Amino acid sequence: MALFDAYLFVDWSAANGARPQQPARDAVWVGELVPALRSQQETYHRTREAGVRHVAGLLHGHVREGRRVLVGFDFPYGYPAGLAAGLALPAGPLAWWTVWAELAARVQDAADNRNNRFAAAGALNTILRRGQPGPFWGCPVGTSVPNLEARSPGFPSRCASGVELPRLRLVEARLPGTQEAWKLFGAGSVGSQALVGIHHLYRLRRNPDLAPVSRVWPFETGFSPTPSPSQGPSILHAEIWPGVVKEQTQGLMRANPALIRDRAQVRALCAWAAACDGTGTLGQYFVWPAGLDQSQARVCVEQEGWILGAV
């Protein structure tokens, strides 16, 4: 039996300003696949607010129809272990949530995509390091933000509290090509996407109509081959990474060279998840990752999270 009835994946963007009217790269692309309806589509959104509003609308519709939905965004859902403690936030099973709430309160993201992510990162550095740069780093040339440097401060980054923050999460150390969530600017950076992304995801998870049937994997579910109920409605949030479907994406683009890569990636992710679910193999990607001891697994569930498809 399949774990989900619908698949919804988002290629995210940290662009500072609305993207072009015509579909373009480095914008928000939302892919949706509902196998029972033989419905698959991708939609383009010029701003993060418009994209998240579209996702929320789709989720509301699926909940009304009693469907079980797997939804994922392609930015880090967590940070290397220790961030909550470094910020003097409550630790334990809800450490991840306290970080989400802190970021959601500090990050401002306007309807036109203009945001304060660099200033927010500098303010977090001030708390963590008391005047020393790091762990967040990276900003455009000419940008002057207190306690935010253009270059990496080096890792591990020792906080004023004595907590040492590593460069990568456990899952990122397994995936060649992933970059640290601390890096906010430059080729391949994902840190800005995470800051503005968690800001929106926190609110989506708290949506009063969706919250009762929503969970975030593995933070709220633990590692389990059956993270969704046998019947809907339900929503499972899971972090995704396009590298999991790199070959499928390349195949789509070879078949259609005009296809925008971001669009190809969400199409490939939807098809991959649905195909795995249809053959009963999707559950293997939600289980306790091989090679993690009990302490490491607890770190992932309470703080760092995991990427769907990483093994």
C-alpha cells in the first residue's frame, strides 16, 4: 500500500526582489503529482510569498479530499548540532522547533522578496560569538553587516557559551556536492534559502487549518518506514535535495533542452517519489539511516534533520 496519495515538491529561491514575469530560473517552482487523478503539473512563482500561498492552497485542497500528502522544499530544515544551545534556546526534543521560531521571528521577507537575511544572520552571529564573525558567513561585495564576513570564519566555530558548531550536518557529510547551511552567498550556497525558507515553513506548519494533520520528518515522526497514517488526511513535510534525482533531471533536459532546470527538478522529484511509493520502496528512505548510532540518530531527530533520499 502506498504511503501517500499526492506529492508536492518546491524548488526554492532566496532572490532579493521579484523574479521576471516570464518563467525563469532561480525562482520558486512548485511541482505536484496526484497519481490517482493522473495529474502532474509545475507552476512558476515570482516571489516566495506567492509560491507558499500556492502550496498552502494545494494542501488545503488535498486535506479536504482526505489525501495523504508528501511535501518538500529544497533547503536545509536544520543546522549542525549545537545551534539552539549556542543561542541559549531550550534543548531537547524541540530544539529544532525553537530554532525555527527564532528564525521566523528575526527574518523579514516582504511580498516583493526583499528581505533582511544578511542582517538577521549578523545578529545571530552577535549572540553566538559576541563580536567575533561566524558561523554564518557570505554576503555580496559592498554589503556591510556587523559581524557578517564575506569569507568563511573556519570550523568548528566556537560559541561564547563554549558550544562548538561543525561546518556540516551529519547528512550533508554523506552527500558530495552539498554545502553548509552557514554559507549565505556565492556559488552553490544554501544558507540564504534556509533562512528565508524556514521563516515561511514555520508559518506553514502552524497554519491553523493544516497544523492538526501536519508533521515534519524526522523531527516529529522519528525514523520510521511508515511516517504517514494508513488513511488521510495528512501532510508530511520532508527536506529534499535535487541531487537525489540528478540523473532523472538530466534525462528530462536531454529530452527537452528548453526545459528550465528548476522545473525539471521538481518534475523529477515528484516522479521519483511516486514511482518508489508505487513499488513499496519509498519507506526505506524514512528509516533510521545506516551507520548512525543512537546518539547520532537523536541529534538528527532533535536538531539537524535529514534529507529524503539520502542513504
